[in-house]
Amino acid sequence: MAGNLSPKRFLFRYSLIPPKKWRPVATVLVAIFIGLGFYTLKLSNAVSYLSDDPKACVNCHLMTPQYITWNHSSHREVAHCNDCHVPQDNLFSKFYFKAKDGLYHSSIFTIGAEPQVIRALEPSIEVIQNNCVRCHQDRVVDPKLEASVDQHAVHRTDRLCWECHREVPHGRVKSLSSVGLQPERIEIHAREKAAIIPAWLKEMMETNQKTPAAK
């Protein structure tokens, strides 16, 4: 058996436990690695991604335009981000897609390779289209529309819904520089007790109010 090694020494020949003199160093390194892991989870607010809260999507500021435009749309009352952007056929498929998509998004954000205008990739397009049809099934197969809308069957099967419904729910303009800050605070980005009006502007406004206008 492997030369003159005893069975015990053979089984533990490839043990992950380091030699005794290196154990303190290895312990410190493992502790640092685990600590950084927990810090990263805390910094990224990773637990929020397990929920359906739309504000989880703006953990990364890249999605702020998408969140703002959705938050001012009619869909806000009936559908959240996960209702449209992840599969709804079963729980496993839902969280697998969220994990895969989230890992891709976080990687792109970390290396600074994000585009100015975010567009859905092919896997996301398929999921979104399926969810559009799932929610609007009655409209898709409505016999009145079939009878009154020219080529309704073709439009509902051979085209993407947003080829026609381009303003739903995010609008046409979605670049990072095109959407200003909404009046309400996004809690995940705002510091505690942060004011919407910056201090310098507030001071200027108070000064102008105290200074009588020149006649």
C-alpha cells in the first residue's frame, strides 16, 4: 500500500490541516477570509435579494433609472421587479435565475463594464415575454381583439410585447444620465436623516428670504 505508509498515514496523506508550525498563520488567514466574506454580504445587503422588495434592485445604483421609471408607472400597483424579470413556474427556477442573473450583474458592476443604456439579454427577454403573456393571458386570447385587430394572432405570437407597448413600464429613455432624482428618498442609498435639498441650496434660499428685494 503506497510504499511503506501505514493505512492511517495513507488516508491522511492529503489532509487539509497544515503542519503545526503553520497553523496559527492559516487560522488568521481563514479568519480574515471569513470576515471579509461576511463584510461583503453586509455591504451588498445580500439578504435583501431573497425578498421580492423592488428596492433590492437598487442596491446597485445602475438600476436607479429602472426603479424610478417603474415606480411612476401603472405597473407599480400590480407587479414588482420579480414578477416580470424572473421565472414564475417554480421556486427553484425562480431563485436559480435570480442567483445567476445577480452574479452576472454584480460582476459587471464590480469591473466597471456597465453600459450607459441597460438592455435585457436573450435569457431575460424570454423570461419577460413569458411573464407578460402569463399576466395578460386574457387579453392575448381575447376573441374581440382577434376579430377587430388586424393580424392580432401574428402580433401576439411572433413579436415581443414591448415592440408595441414601448412605454410599459419603464418608458423609452433609461440611460444613467436621463433620469433625475425622484423627490422621495430611496432609503438604501440615502444616509440617515439625509435631506433632499442640499445644505448649500437651503442656506441660499434662507438668505434670499431674509434679504428684502430691491425696488
